[in-house]
Amino acid sequence: MEHRIERRMRVKKNDSVKEGQAKINPQTATQLKIVDSLEVVVAGKRKLVLKALAGADVPASEIWACPDDMIKAGVADNSIATIRAYSGS
């Protein structure tokens, strides 16, 4: 079984991010082997799959997501979540 790399990071609301997308630091995306989509899991219960966009203005310790997506999923601003590449399963 393939081991997926994951990291605990802050998830923050950002109005510049479109629905269904998340901005992540390019270096962090490379470390986590995120190419197309990422998975956000908060407390093992709240789960989001978003299209990953590289953004050099995003700090390495956080991702930015669309506020509407976060509200629909019940994820609060500035939550700590597990971030990993989405494998499609």
C-alpha cells in the first residue's frame, strides 16, 4: 500500500479563492505531492476535496479556501486540518 504524505495545517477563509478551489504554497504542495486536488480533513469527520492552486503569497503553514465551501462543510476559519493529496478513493 502506498503511503500518503500528510501535514497538519491551518485552513483559512479567503474571498479571492473561487468555489471548489484551495490555494496552497507551491513548496508545500511539492512536499505533499499535491498535483491536482487536495483533501482537507478536520477532526477526522469534516472532509473536503478541493482543486489545488499554487499561490506564492500563501504561507507554508496554511491553505486558503473559499468561505462558501468551508461554511457548507462546517469548517470554521483558522481550523487545524490534515492536508494530503487526493487519491480519488
